[in-house]
Amino acid sequence: MLSAYILTIDIATLDRTISEQEFQKLVAPSLEHLDHLKRAFDRSPSTKKYYPPGEHNSAHGWSVRGVVLISVGKQRGDALLRLYKSISELILHELPDLDISAHADVKRFS
């Protein structure tokens, strides 16, 4: 039975003076980890959506949401979740001054 694993990471800065270009340059190396993870399963990159200050969260400056959708069986899914946890912890260490939250959702198909 295949399941869909929806892996989401939100990264935001509290600095409302940072420009979009500066923010994108700051987070780009960390978001590449999501692309590498996604490309291990298919050729498409992860999905990224940038939000200007106040649009996604009124207390933040620029923010970005990265999403990876992968459909695999239970055994590979369990390994995927462990790997994603490690990737999200790596991103936390790479960007210690930013507000970061990571979520994993599993949708099971019958």
C-alpha cells in the first residue's frame, strides 16, 4: 500500500528590513536539501513559495514554505521520515537566527 508523504518546512525572518533578494540568498542553500531529497525519488524539484512581510505571518518579514510530496510504501516511508527529520534539524543549525518549523503529514491510500 502506497502512502503520500507531505513534508513541509516554513522559514521566516523577524527582520522586516531584509529584502526579498537577501532573504532568498540566505535560505537558498538550505532549501536545496529539500530539492535533493525530492530528486532522490523523481526528477522534479521541491515546491517553494515566498511570502512578503506580513502576508504569511504578521510578525515576520519575508518567509518561505518548502513542500516535498513523495509517494512510497511504509518501509521506505519510515526511512523517509527519519531522513526528513535529520534534514530539518540540519536546516535549524544552518539558519539559527530564523524562525523555522517542519511538519510531516502522511496520507494513506487503500
